[in-house]
Amino acid sequence: MSQRPTRPGGGVRRNGDRKNSGSSPQPTRPQGERGTRGEDAVDLTWEASRTVRRRSLTLLGNLLRPVRARLWATLAMVVVSQATRAAGPAIIAFGIDRALPAFASGDPALTWLAGGGYLAAALITALLTAGYVTSTAKLSQAMLLDLRVWVFRHTQRLSLDFHETYTSGRIISRQTSDLEALRELLDSGVSSLASGLLFMAFTAITVFALDWPSGLIMLAAAVPMTLIARWYQIRSQRAFRASRVVSARLIVHFVETMTGIRAVKAFRKERANSAAYGKLADDYAVATYRSVMLNGVFQPGLVLTGNVTVAVILLVASFRVLEGNLAVGVLLAVVLSTKRFFSPLETIAMFYNSFQSAQAALEKVSGLLEEVPTVQPPRNPVPLPAARGEVTFESVAFSYGSGPEVLPEFTLRIPAGQTVALVGATGAGKSTLAKLVARFYDPSAGAVRLDGVDLRELSTADLRRAIVMVTQEAFLFSGSVADNIALGRPDASRAEIQAAARSVGAHEFISALPDGYDTDVTKRGGRVSAGQRQLISFARAVLAAPAVLILDEATSSLDIPSERLVQTGLARLLGGTAVGSARDTAGDTHARGRADDGGGAPQGGPPPRVAGRDEQDSRPSAPADHRGVAASAPRPTDGQEARPGVQGGRPGAQSTSSDARTAIIIAHRLSTVEIADRVLVVDGGRIVEDGTPAELLAGGGRFAALHGAWRDSLV
């Protein structure tokens, strides 16, 4: 395998300039570079066109650099083969004007020399042509392999914000149709261009050497040819850009339709989607037709110019032969050479057509490769071999790109081993907060820390080993159930995989599958139900054994029995005990209420509170910090880094074991909240309530209202 090409130039930030306290370098947008921004534009300014062209040529140069030795060897073969090919008419002229008269005089040596020379030139041309064609094929495949792997790896490396705005259909278009256009150019176009241009150059030299007036006439043909080529270049660039844009839209629509085929059938959208696809297909056909029509003018125009030039040279040279100023052999050689000089024009025209298409494709691919991750790994990571799980938000604020602030500045501490539930309305900012913990995004201001270390200073390996997120949409890859459970620990034994499945109640249904743990779940886990996919994803998280576990609506697709199994497994996983029924726990929480004189403080000090509430709120409140956001929870005493033993949290959770894990649970179904030690109510990006479930229920605030509505729904 050749060495990996280096990434061209700088990159483009997709998430805006941010204030960071971490040590990792933050990419900025270089002046004049565009990335994927504006890639649907067809008409570019001169400056923008030059920038895009330079970026594309930089990418091409990076692809050629690892194979430059083979490239130079190939070019050497092309040069020699075209030189011997162009020598043919000169050898013929020598045979007619010199060898034949000598043969008539009884000296056959020159005739044998001319015939042998012509045969040797033809043989060398054939062998070297075969050599450079084979070498060119190897070159193109090596470059395409590098580019395909490069695009795949780079796309994986890009941050989540890029993938949330740049559709998978466009990425597929970059990997398929755009690379296919480049393949067509590299497979035959480059060798055809090189051989054609070199052959024309050597032929022109031959014509000038034989008869310079004919050479001047041939050279004059370059003027109309240049004008035709320039006309084609200007118009074809726009046509092929439009073709690439429409092709990407066509693929995007196809991918979205097939991905959402259940919704398409459920809402009977087949006819509407077919009409939309037909419109896009028609647009693509029109765009392709325009480029073909341009080539239909360009190619015949070059051929016509060549034929007219041959006719003029034949006419002028014939008069000179009649006047005795030009030998017959030279006339024949000049006419043959001129005819052969223009013979590659058709091939060159086809190459130029492929080149314009490939250039448009290369613009799109180079734009994708120009994007850089907004979440950058640190240059000098801080080692964290064994995380405890303390999560701290220090003056954190966040906004998506240059948009409005989603999370106003706040400070929050989650002690190691504590289970925290985030509740609130849809769009309140709960998932955004969790994404900051998982470092899918970096904060716009402030720092998120794990055990006192800024997440931006942790290596990717340490971060992903310490923090695992289970999302609402459990994604399974093609392969066996065991492979999917072992995704985070590929070296796990079968016994460990089965133990993880048992801990979340998945072992029974997995064992009932046709091949048990070796059953292929097929594409996207289509062989198992949504709830079963979620249980497998829970087993995956259990096996990874993170210090911090994030559950983002992870139980929403489970039925009640499955949810109870998962909650039992979670209680075991998080270092606590199993929980009872939802109704009993809710009633028990109400019964315990606040045992003190109205302050509702957990043992060891007052509970953390949040200011910024409505002044008419009659709930008892604790002092807030100067920013009007949640203050950190009370620090446990030495040796108690796990959850504080508070009344009203998880039943029986008076203290935590040394191997307890920190958990951040996002839930709309409040049955999941019952295992939490602490509840944060989020509204409009702000933490408006913070306390144990019992405290917040007794306070009669938003959590109490949400809990009451949930209890009513159980009736």
C-alpha cells in the first residue's frame, strides 16, 4: 500500500469560532477556502473558481505524490513510444527519396535499413504502448484506492455537527458517482492525453524538419483550435458542475426514500416520491444532455480544423512539387505527418470532456476533504487510565454554530458514582447537555471536565473508554449478535458477552434466536425488534464498563416488562439495588417526602438549587450562584466519591460501592427516573430545579407537575 496522501490546505469550521480553555488546536476557516459550503453553486466568481481549481489541483498532487516514481517511469515509456511512432513518416520519406534510388542503382543496403528501421520503430511503439497502458491502469487504481479510503476515513473522523447537516446521500455521491467520474479519467484519459500531446509534438518537429513552410501552416491551425477549446471550457465547466449537483440530489432522494421506506409505505408516499424522483432524474438528463451537446460541437470543430489544415498543406505542397521546390517523398511524408498530427484530436477532445466531468467531481471531493473536525483531539493528551466518573461543567455555554445560545452559562458538578436524571420538555436542552459530556460537541465557552481533566485534553481512546452513550435509536451493524454486543470490547470472551446480556435481561430472547449469539441481525438489526435492539445496545454498554454512562431516552422503545428488566440491570450496573414497581416507588417517594422542617435538605447540607425561577414560585429555594444557574452538588467527604446517601433517591441507596458508575439519564418516561439519586429539571437550556426526587416532589414545582401527569397516565 502506498503511503497515505496528506490533507490539502487548511479546513473549514462548521460550528463557528469558539472560546476554549482546552489545549487542543481549534481549526479556523482559511481565507478564500470554502469546504462543502456553496457546493451546489453552478456559477462561480473568478476568484471562487480559481480557489476551487487550486484546491482540486492540490488534492490531485497529493494523490500523485505517493506514486510519483511509477508516474515518471510511465511518462518515460510514453515519450519514447510516441517518438518512435512519429518517426514512421520520416523513415518512409527516407526510403522513397534515398533508399529506392540506391536500390535501383544496385545498392539494397539503404532499403534494408529503411525497412528494418520502420519495423523496429513499430515494434518498440507496440511494446512501450502496452507497458504504459498497464502502468497507467495500476497508477489509477492505486490513486483511487487511496482516495476511497481517504474519503471514508475522513468522513468518519468529521464531527457530529457535520453529519447532522451534510446528508448521507451526498457522502454516498462523493464515494460513488464522483469517484467514478475520476476513475473514467484516470483509467484511459490520462494516458491518451499524454500520448496524444507527445505524438503531436514529435510530429510537429518532424514536419518542421522536413519542410518548415508546411510546419508554419500546421502551426497556424492552433489559433482556431485554441478558440474552440476555450469556448468549450467556459461552457462545459458550468454544465458539469450542474450535472454533479443534480446527481447528488438524485442520490440523496433515493437514499432518503429507501431509508424511510416504512414511512413512505405507511403514508402512501410512493406516488409523490416517484414524481419527485422523476423530476430529479429529468433534471439530470437535461444537465447531461447539455454537456453532451457541448462536446458534440467541440469534437467536430477540432476535427474540421484538422481536415482543413491537411487540405491546405496538400494544396500548397503540391504546387511546390510541380515547381521543383519539394521532393515527392517529402510531400508524402508531410501530408502523412499532418494527417497523423490531427488524428489524436478526437481522443484529446474525449479526454477534455472526461476531464471537465472529473474536475467538477474533484471539486466536490476536495471540498469534503477540506472539512476538518470541530472536535479536535489534543496534541498532548493528558493520560486518564482509570476514570472515577466525576463530571464538572465550569461556566459552560453552548450554541450550535453561529446560532442562538442553546445552553446559557452554567456551572454544575456531578460527583463520581451519582445517578442524575435530566427531565424537561422536548427541546429543553437535555440531549445537548449529554452530547457535551460525550464530547460530540465542544462548549462555546467554559470547560467540561472528567475527574478534573478538560475533555479536550483527553485522548479519544481514554474518552471513549470512560464515557459511553446509549441513544434512543439503537443501531446494530450487520453481523452476529455477539459481534454487536462486543462492539466496544472486541476482545471480550463469549462468557463475558453472555454475562452482559443476562444483566439487562437480553439473554433469553438471544438464546431463542435461530443461531443464538451467532445469529446475523442483518442490515440495521432488522432481524430483531426495536426493543430487542435496545436491549442489545444496553448489553453493549454494560460490557464496555464505562465510568460514565449516558442514557438518552434509551428505554423509550421498550415495553414495560423489558423496561423493568433493564432498570434492574441498570441498578446492578450502577452499583445500587433493584427497584420495585413504578407505582410502588412513586408512592414510596411521596410517603417519605421531606423529613426535615421544610428545608428539604439532604443529610450533610442544603441541596443545590437554581435561581432564575419565577418570582411567584412558592417552592422553598436555596441560594443560587451569581449567574443564576445551578450550583454544584455538595462534595462528598473523603472516601465517598460515589453518590451521596440521601433520603428519597434510589430505594436503599444510602451509599455507593467503590465501583459504582456515574450515570446521566435523559427520560420523558418518569419510571426511568426512579433509580436516580438526583434530578435536574431543564427548561429553555437552563437547569431550573435540582434535587433528589423526594425533595422536588415535595416542593410542588415543575418536576412534581411532570410526575403528577405521569402518575395520572398510569391510571
